[in-house]
Amino acid sequence: MEVTDSLVRFQIITMLLGSGATQGAIETSTALDTAITIKPTDKRLIRALLQQGTADININRGAAVEHAAQHSDPEVLELILGLGQPNDASIDRALKSLGKLPASAIKTHKLEALLGRTKSKDIVSSLLIEEVRSLLKTPPSERSFTSLKLLLSNGANVNASNGEALSCAVVASSMQIVEILLEASPLPMTLAWVMPYALRIRDLMDRLTYAQKILDGGMPPSEVNRALIFTIQKYPSDIPLINALVTRADTSDGLALVEAIKNGQQDIVELILGKKSFTADILNTGFAEATKVGDKNTRTILCNSLLKAGASGEVVSNALLAAASDGDLEFGTILVRNGGSIKHKGGQAVVEACKSGAVGVLEMLLAGNPEVPLKTLQRGFQGATQVGNLKKRAEIFRLLLQMGVSGEVVDIQLVSAVRYGDEGRDLVKLLLGYGASPDYSNGEAVEKAVRSAFLGNLELLLGIAAINEHAKGQQKKPSSHTLVRGLDACWDLSRDVRFTVIDWLFRAGKLVPSAVHSALHRAVNEQEPEERLIRLLINHRASPVANNCQALIDATSSLSASMFDELLESRVTSEDASLVFRRAFRFSDPISWVSERGLKIATSLLAKGAEGDGVGSALVAVLKQHTATQHSITNSFTELLLKHGADVNYNHGEALQLAAAQGNAELLTRLLSEKPNTETLNSAFSKIFDAPFAEEKVHELITLFTEYRDANSQLDVMPTHPCFDSVVIRALSQYPRSIKILEALLDMGFYYDQMTNCSVIDNLQEIESVTLLMWALLQPQKKISTGIINLLIERGSKVNFETATSHVTPLMLAIRTRRQDVARLLLLAGAEVDVTDALGNSPLSLATGIGGDLAVAMMSNLLAAGAPKNDGSLHNVSRQLNIQAMQVLVEYRHDPDFPSPLHGGRSALAELCLHATDSVQMTTSKERIMERAIEFLLQSGTDITIQSEGKSLLLLALESADPLATTKVLLRAGLWKDINKPFNQYHDGKYIFSPSMYVQRVLPDSDKKADLLKLLRSNRCTDVYYANSGPQPEDGVGMPSHIRREEEERKARLDRLREHKEEHVLAIQRNTELAAVQAEIWANQSELEEARKKRALSTDLAALQERARVEENIFNAALRQQRAKQNADLQHQEDLMKANVARARAIGDVELSVEGQKQARLLEWERNIGSERVGNANQLSSIRLREREEMDRFDKAADSRFTTRLKEQKKLVDSQTILAANLNSASPGSRQQIGYISGELGPD
């Protein structure tokens, strides 16, 4: 086929075909396809390939037929169709390819040739759609409709794809194509699918024309109705189109009418109503929608048309509500004439008219219904409150009031009307004229009028201003309670308005007396009281003594003195005056009344007979304000109060206490002249020492109390309460060095040795009873002078008093506070030195704990007084390195080796080694002093072998604050000779350490460890470290010979045990290897057996799978037959359906129902077929399930056999292990050759 010369190519192929080459082969068919596509086309070659080469034109899915159909020469297609044998698929493919060609006579000729050979109507129908699209792309002048008509005549279905061909023609506005397609009688539903395209045509006339064509074609009326609804929504002004649609539409559902009503299209509504009739329900529905139209005129016209068409019933009454709500009088009148009921929904129309302020509508509704229920009128009255225009509201109120509305609803509106002020005055007049009560809601209307200062409305409410002659008898007067509420509400008003309101309230009626009294109280308590208002209230019987004289009490601080006197002119008794005086001249706030004005008011109240504790309390308060700036006024107050019987003993003589605390001798003398009692004298005397007065002034005050004489009372010098500090202690606290004041107190009779409570020892934290002498010694920083203490001792204070818990004496306190002079005085007075406190400290040990020359001086005094021996004093001075004191104590027979309980049972030298460097920085001089002290103790016979808590002197030195210096001095003093002796070793219960190992292993890490070890080894210290018994440490050193021998024997025994263990492990390893060999043999045998079983199992599985495959093929074949049968049935049913459709066109809607029944039976049959198919599938599933269960059973049996085999192998291994053990335990000569059990191994 690659030869370019057509003649040569023809001759070659003819010769090849004549010799029988590749007849009917694929190459021949491919050559035919190529010959068709080559330009120019060689028809002779095509004929030769078809006749001689018997080329198959259906190869490659009929590509040769497709190319022939697209060829410009129609004879090529005739050759292919005439000489070849095209199948259906090739014909269909060729037809599809023709759809893409433009309309022409050649195309028509080819179509005619192909259409006679095709059996597929779907292809023809799809060609119809393609032909229409192709025609629409062709200019109108060049269009040829022959192919289109040919397709239609050959069974092309114009209804295919929901009438897509017709839809395309309508969209393109091609009338010729539309008419040709309509001649094919499309189905009504197809026309329904096409109608939306016609309605979307923009040109008005074209849209009407095409819609009319579709309507003439027989479109279903229900679908026409849908188109009508769309047109009303989209083109409400296209009346001709709507008219055409209305004529053919089934408008029985009323949707089109309702849609027109919603859009407010009056002409469309009248058109529909003129051509169609509707049920009452539909008309009522439309009527309900018409009432929702916003434009009132349109609404009226629409509703009137619907009423004429027959709308009636409840919707008319509902519309009456809308008319009343909108205030549409014309609409409301029409509705009432056409049956609108005012009683509908409980007279809601009246309520709506009231709410909207429609006076005319309300008059119209009420005019024809004189017997409207009162409840409806009341609801309307309430609804009228929503009307913002007060004049309209008043007109509505008048209409309703004339109809008989009364009661609470009217009273409520009176409250509301008052809030509008002058704008609501006419409304207030109207409501009051028809009997509205100003007492409603506890007189809220009056209260609102008062608070808002609406005097015009208030004048009407109180009845002061007349309403009119007609309403005089009906207007209600406010009650006393209402007047009281108005009185309570007027206090925030301006003074002139408030005075007018209160005056009107009194003129309107009689107020409750309690309210008038409260008003007086309130007027008095104002920031600037209004005197004319107070007089007005008093003239109307307001009492200042009401409510426990509260008004009069408050008047003392707010009113002028003259106005207060006017209040006192009322009925005020002496009891009232006493109460007022007590409450007014308060003790807690004297600043507010200690003044000239307060003095005048106090004079007036006292003149009225005020008396009692209030006067005494005022005296105390005045004295608290007694200062240099207020000296004159306070003196006047004091004289006035004392003259009128002020009790100087009030509150335990607080007035006298204040005078004493102030140090005012003149005032104190005046108060003492009032003859106070003993309690007052005692309380006042103790106040002398509260303030830091000069010593001479305090002595003068004491003298005043000393010289006071009275037959009934005198100063009591005995303490009255143990919890309070005594007078003497308070005096000493204030004047710790005044011998003169103390002598005066003691001369008055105060006890020199009285008791008090305080903490003696800080460690005990316990309060104890002590004498005055001990209290003085306990004061910090030597506060109490030695002269005071000497005076107490001279007066007989107990120098040997001992506290109950701490057992401390005055001598101990003197030593602790380092007061040598006081200690000497106590020793001279006979203080005991042979005592100890609760901690075991004696006076001598306390003195030695001080240190320095002061300690030596005190020790000398105490030793001279006979201080006891061995009380820890030597330990204290040794720790302080006080050699002089040590010599004194040793001279007085203090034993250096005494185990002092105060020092942990240590000796003096041990205490020195452990604590000498605690508070001392070691220097060369200090080291020399320490060395001399150690040498002194050694010379005094101290025993260096004594241990304290298991530690020698050397070990204690190693634990001191400066171990290096202390150890160096101790060794240098002579202990180096005994450094390796056993008493210097440390035993912790398990190990033994020499001093060097003690430093290395026991002491905590520090930077001095290396220096300590160097020091010890330089003093010939040997390392010793070993355990008392048992295994020795690896790094043990310095062990005794017997312990070394024991350790060597222990190690030899451990070596023997290790060798035995290694031999045992080797024996076990040999047995394990033997058992492993046996297990391997059995494993190989098991593997062979398992392989044999698997081969058998695989054979069984293959057989089962083959069986399942055969059954599956049988099932598939049966299923294919069933599907073929089903398809044949479906085709048959389709043919029946088409016949029924044709018949339905003739007989109409009745046959449609029959067809529906047939369709139902067809669906039922299909369901039965589906159920049968599901049953077959279930049976196949059951077969497969049984096969799977059989396979599971085979697997379980194989697993069971495998488990049994493993158990037998385990038994064999166990027996071999026992055999190996027996062989190991037997002698070498008795061992026998190991063999196999016969039958265990196979023949191989």
C-alpha cells in the first residue's frame, strides 16, 4: 500500500490476491481502510479487496465503514455496503460520524443508505439532535431539511433526551425546524420540557408564537399551569401570553391566582377570575394573601374582586383585623358589608383599631354593634395605649369610656397619662371625669406627678382644681395612704415646689400622723433645714418626740439654737430631754457638739430636766476634748454638767481617770471635790503613770491622792487584778531611776515584794510568777537603776526567791545580766549560792560562762560565799582558755575529770578539745594559751584515757571547729606518745578505725583532711582499719594476726566452692548438648511428616477449589440466562408501553390510570425477580460457607495432630534427659552404647 502509483499498486495487489495471499486476513482489511483514506480514491482497488480479498469491513470496530461514510464520494460507501457485510456496530459508528457533517444532498443519500440497515432507534434519535444542531449552525438561506425529514421518517424519536432537538430549535427561534419537529407529534411531557425554553425567549411576539405552537401541540394542562405561574412571576406585563396560558392551563390548584395576588397584579387576577372558576377554599387562600399586600388601594381592589368571586368566611373577618390595624376605613367598610364579623377572635378588630389609633374605623365598628362585650372594650382600651398621638388616644378613650369601660384598666391609664405632664393634662381630666382612681397601685399616679413636678396634673389628682361640672360627682378623692406616698416622693423637688406640694397634700386630706412625724424628722435632717417647712409640719401636729425623739435628737446637730428652742416648746418631758441629751451628746463624737452652740443646746435640755448617765457620759467626752485651744469651752461644759449632777463615778470614774492622765492638777482637785468612790480613785491613780510627765509633776499628783480624805472612800493600795500590771510596776516602767517616786509609793503602803508574771528563761518559753525585785532585774539593758534595786532590798524584798518552773533566783539573774554590783548587794543580803536552775546551772557556772575579768571577779565573790564544787564551772573556763579561773577552781578542789552533765558528761580537757575553738579565731598566741591550759589540766591529774561517747581526746579534737590547730596543740602537749594506743581507736560497732583512718573514712569531706592526715602521720600515727568479725574490707589494714588468719581461711573456702560450682556447670552443659542432638533428630522427623501432610492437604484443597469453580460457572450461566430473559421481558414491556402510550393519546386520561396499574404490576414483577435473584445469591453463599466450614474442620484436625506430635516429642526429650543423667552418674565402665528405638525412624 506504500506504492504511490495507483495503477502499479492495483496490479500488484490483484496479483497477490489472485495467488491466494492473505485472503480474509487482517492485513487485507487494513489495506481496505487505507485504500479508502488515500487521495485520490482507487475504487477498483477497493472493489478488488472486497471481492477477491474478502476484506472484513468490521475490523477495528468498523473504521472502514466510518471512513467510507465520511468520504466525499457516495459510491465508496455504496461499494462498502454492497460488497462488504457490515454489522450493526459498524453501521451505528458510520451513522454517528455522519452526524458531524453539514446538511447536504450527499449526506441525505448516505443517510438513506445507512438508515435502512440499522436497527438501533437510539442512534437515529441522537442523529436527529445532531442534525438539528448542525442546521442551527448553518445560515438560514443555506439550510436543507431533507436529512431532518429523512431521520424523522426513519423512526427518529423527537422525544429523546427530554425533547432536546425541539428544545434547541425553540431556543434558536427556528420556526421551520420547530414546525417540522412538531409534525412528529411529540409527547405532551416532551412539550412540557420544551415550554420553559420558549418562555425564556426575550422577544415578546416570538415568545407568544412559540408558546402558542407548543400549546397547540397538546401540552398537559397541569404543566401549562406551571408555565403560567412562571410567566406571572417573570413577565407580569405580558398579558397576551398569560391569556393564552390561562385558556389551556389547569388552574384548579389556585397557585397561579395566588401568585398573581402576591405580586399585586390586578389585571391578571381579574383575567384569571374571569376565565376560571375556583373553589371557596382557593378563593379564601387568595383572599388571605391579598390582605398582606402593602398598597391599600391595590389590596382593596383585589379583595373586592375576590369577594365578588365568592370569597367568604373566616378570612373576611381576619382581613377586618388587618383593616383595623392599618386604619383603612374604606377597606373595613367593604369587609363589614361582605360578612366581616366584629366578634371574630373575641373582637380583635376593635383592639386592632384602638392600637392603630384609627378613630374612624373604631366609630364604624362600634356604630353597628352597640352590645360589644366589655372584655373586648377593655382589651381595646389597653391596646390604645400604643397610640403615640395623645389626642387620638383621648378620642379613642372617650369612645370606649362612653361604651362603659371602667375599672382597673382606666386606673392604669391614669398613671400612664400623668407621666406625659402638661401634654397629658386633657387625658388626665378625661380619665378622672370617668371615675379613674388616684389610689390605684398605692397612689402611683400621685407619686409620679409629685416626683416629676407636674403640678397641673397633681392639682387635678388631689381635687384642688375642678375638672368640669359634669364630673364633680364622679371624681374620686385620694386616700391618706396615697397622700403619704406623695409626701414621700416630694423631697427631691426644689424647696418652693416642695413647700407647695406639701401644702396641697395637707389641703387634700388628713395624712397619717406617723408620716407627718417622719416628714418632720426628714426636714430636720436636711443639710440646710427649711424653717418654714418645719413650722408648717409642726402646725399640722408633727411631734418632735415621735420615734424615740429621733427628730429632736437630730435637731441638736442640724438646727440653730433658736429653732431648737421652738421644738422644745412642744410636749417634751424630762425623760424625753434625758433621752435626747444621751443620744445627742454622744461619747463617740464629741467634736460635733463641743462648741458654743452645743453649750446652748445642752443648757436648754438640762433646763428641761435632762439627767442620768447621759450627763456623765457627756462630762467624759468633754474632758477628752480638753485641750489648750478649747480650754474655755470645756471648762464651761464641765461646770455646767457638774452643776446639773454629772456623776464623777460614771464608767468606773472615767472623768477622774482622764484628769489624772492629763496631769491637770486643777481639774483633778475639782473632780476630787465631788467625792469619788474607792474604785474611781484606784482607777484614776493608776493613770498618772500613763503619760511621760515630769517627775515633780507626777509627785505632785501622787501627793493630791495621798492627801485626799473622805469618810466613805479612800485609795486602795492592794492589787485588784493579777492580770494587770501593778501601779508600782507601771511607775518603774515609766520612771526606772526615780527613787523619790518609788519611796512615795512604798510610803503610801504599796507592797515592795508584789508578784507579777513574765518569761524568765528564753529556752523554756513559759510565763512564771516573779517578785518585783526579779522583774526589775529582768528588764533589758539594765533599765532599772541599782539604787531602785537597793531600795527594794532594803525594804525587805526576798533575795532567795526561786521561780516555780525554771528555779531561777535573783542572784542568777544578776549574774546573767552581768551586774556585779547587784550580785554583791544580793550576796551581802544573804543570797544562796548553792542552788541550780532547771537546766542545772549554778551561780558559779553562770559566772564562769561570762568570761573575762568580770567572770573572775564574780567567781571570787561566789567562791568566797561558799559556792559548791564540780558544777561544770571548770569546764566553762577550760573551754574559754581562762587559765587564771582554772587555777582558782582547781585550787578550790574542782576535779578536772568530773563528768559534767551540762557538757554531755565530758571532762574539762575533753570540753576544751571539742569546743575551745567554737567562738575563737586561732592564732599563735591563742595556741600557746591553749597549750598552757592543756598542760595545766594534765599537771592537775586529768586522765587522758577517758572517752566521751566512745571518742578519745584526740578524736574530739579532730571534730572541733578548728581541728588542725586543736590537734596540733594537743599532740604537742604530750599526747603524741599515746597516739597509737587502743584507747585512741574508734569503734562504730562493726569496724575499728585508728585516728588517721577516722579522718579518712568517718569525718565529712573538708579542705583540711590532707593537712590532718599529714599531721597525724608526722606524729607516728599508724593506719588501722578492719572489721570486728566476719569478712574483712578489701582495703583493710593493721589487722591483728588472729583476724588475718581467719580472713585467709575464709578466702580459701570460697575458692574451693567456686571450683565445685564450675564443675557442676560443665556437667549440666554436656547434658544439654546431648538433649539438643536428640531434639534435632526428632525435629527432622517431624518436618518430614509435616511435609507429607501438607501435600495431602493441598491435593484436597485443589479438588474443593475446582468443585467451587465449576459450581460458580454453572451459577453464572444460570444468571446470564435469567438476565437475558429479564431483558427480553423488559423489551416486551417497553413495546407494550409504547402501544399503550399511542392508545392513551386516543382515549385520554382514563387509559393513563390503566397504564399506571400496569406499571405497578411491572414493578411488582421486577421486585419478585429481584427477590429470586437474592435467593439464588443466598444459596451460593450457603454453599461457600459450608466449604469454608469444611476447610476449618480440616485445619483443626491438622492442628490436633501437630499438637499430639509435639507432646510425644516432649516426652522423648524428657526421657533422654533422664537417660543422660543416669549415664553421667554411672561409672565409665558401666556406660553402654546409645541407640535408637526401633520403629521411630523411617526406612530412609
